[in-house]
Amino acid sequence: MKKIAALLTCFNRKDKTISCLKSLFAAELEYNSKESIDDAVDIHVYITDDGCTDGTADAIRKTFPDFYITIIQGSGSLFYNGGMRLAWKHALKEGGFDFYLLMNDDTDVLNNLFEELFKTHEYCLKNYLVAGIYSGCTTSKENFNKTTYGGTVYINKFLNISKRLDPIGIPQMIDVANANILMVHATVVDKIGIFFEKYIQCLADYDYSLVAKKNKMPVLLTASYCGRCSNDHTFNLDGYSKMSFAERKKMLFSPFGFYAKERLIFIKRHFWYRYPFIAVEMWIKLYFPDFHIVLLKFTHALRFEKVETNK
């Protein structure tokens, strides 16, 4: 039996959190109905309640009384990455897991989830001879043909131009993975640990992917879609340019805005040669926002400028 620790964090999205867990347990039931006891999955959910005021924790207990769920009380200021690290640390403390399944609580998985993830795992072992990280590809909840999350490859690392991949029927190697659905083998955790402590809301999954690849551990995208998660975390740059200086400064450093501190940490860790340019870019973005938009258009990078968070 494969023991899996499913890791989530939540804050006042009760309905979405319950929907996510229902889909996860449905996928577990579907997979186990086709497998022997030896190949079945055994899921223990660890979920951080980071100060929810909408009754999320009580709703989880009431809806899933017969499932293995550990609810960890957060401080109320952990944000996404802090909540995920807390859940992950609790799972590691209990130990004995073969895989760690990271999920966003606004993601609904499909019944083929575990079939796709384990096919990717088998493909990884066969082609790369080591276990790795496997990102489940998702579609929008409104348009099942539109890829929203999963993985990207860099086209130009210096300009930070990347391409999000669609599933093609076989697993694909990616540079960075999203943690909307992300299964990590225990040997990866043994070698590189968990999410880096310095990230608050964003970039920990990208960072984790790049650290894994530096350590010769494959990061793969599933062959098919296995979840639904709409991408609605974008920011209007024209609106930003019309803000006051104080508002722009707050947005620039906000974990839900342009997360400047986290981004500089990420650049320094993985693309050090871009650090001076990114620092100057942020200065221009703050003091000359209209010129910043012109600059982005000139470099053909505006279509890649978006804010994605894991709220």
C-alpha cells in the first residue's frame, strides 16, 4: 500500500476546501476500486487552518468524520507557503509516507488523479532511474480545454520568458511546476527538504522545482489533465500605474501584489545574473510605472507579466 500525505492550507474558502477534499477522496476510492491491497493508496490529509473565521475546520470535521484528517491551527499570518510548510512538517514528524501530495484548496481533482500521477512516477523511474516530482495538469473550471496550471519551460531565462505546457499523452520534463497538484516522492524530500523558509505567498513551488533539478531529480508534467483549477489571479498594470505612490509601494511589496522581496530572493537563488536588472526594474515600476509598461511592451514581455498567487 502506498502511503500518501496530502498537504493543504486554507483561509476562509470553506466551500472550495470542502469541494477539494470531496474530489480527493473520490479519486482515492476510484483508484483503490481497481487496485489490489498492495497497490492501493492510503491518504492522510494534513491541513493548516490559518485563522479561518468561516467555520472551515468544523465543516471539515462534520463532512469527513471517517477519514484521516489532521487539522493544524495556524497563527493567522502564515500565508500560503507558511501554511504548507506547517502541514508538511507535521506529516514529516509522523513519518512513514511514500509520497507527499501538495494541493491548492481551490483545486478539484479528477477521478484519474492517482492513475496519472503513478503513470508519471513509473515513466520517471524507467527513463531517469530515480524518483522525482510530478505536477498534475489542470484546466479551468469554466473551460475544460484551457490549461491553467501544471508546468512551464523557460524559453529565455534572461528575459524570464516561459511557456506553459499542455498535456500531450506522455509525461513531459518541465523547468518549474505549480503546486496546485504536486506529488513529491519521499526520496526527494530526504535530499532537498521542503519549501524554502523565505517565501511567504508565492514562488516556493517554482523554487522547489529548480532546486530538485539542480540535484538531478526530474520534474515532470502528467500526460493528461487530472484536475480543475481556474486561474483568476491576475493584476492590471494600467490600474497599478494610476495608483498613488504609497499605494504602488504597498502593492509592489505585497505578497498578493508584485511580491518584490520574494522575487528578489528567487532571482538571487536561481538567476543571479538577472539580479541587478530586476532590482532596477522594480525601482522603475515604483517611480515610473507608465515607463515600465512601455518598457515591457518594447521587450515583448508584457504578455508574460502577470501576478499568480496561491491564495
